[in-house]
Amino acid sequence: MANTSAENLSQEIEDLKKDIGRLQKDFTSKLETVSATSKEKLMETKERVKEAIDSLRNQISQKASGAYDNIKEHSNVALDKSRQTIGEKPVTAVMVAFFAGALVGLFSHKCK
């Protein structure tokens, strides 16, 4: 009877060892699956972030180009207006330029 209890205990220990081995294999398999899925999700997220950055870069480029064109147009209009004003009143333009130069010269001479 003592022999049978010892054999039963020994058998149960062996069964537990086998069960633990199976659990380890299952756990390892699950970890590998989770790891692969995590890597896949990370790559998808990385790709989405890259696409968002590219989209933002394109939007900024378009807006900058539009702002450049707008500034260029306004500066051309201002230049044309100043040329027209100088053409209509050349004496006044020369007098204004002379006095502006004189003021700049006067202020720069006093600063020294």
C-alpha cells in the first residue's frame, strides 16, 4: 500500500512536469504570436505616421508657395504704383528722395 501511494505520487509529479512543459510551450507560442502582432502593429503605425508627415509637408509646401505668389503679386503691384507715381510727378519724387537722403545723412552724421 505504501508502495502504491509512492507510485501514485511519482506518477502525479511526472504528469505535473509534462503539464508544466506543455504550458511553457503554449506560453512561448503565445508570446511569439503577440510579439509578431506587436511588430506588425508598430510597422503599420510607423507607416501611418510617415504618411501623415508627408501629407503635412505637402500642405505646408503648397501654402508656402501660395504665400510666395501672393507676396510677389503684391510687391509687383506696389512697384508698378510707385513707378506710375514717379512718372506722373518726377520733380516731386526727386525732391522727396533728396530730402529723405538729407535726413538720413544728417542723422548718421549726428550718431558718429
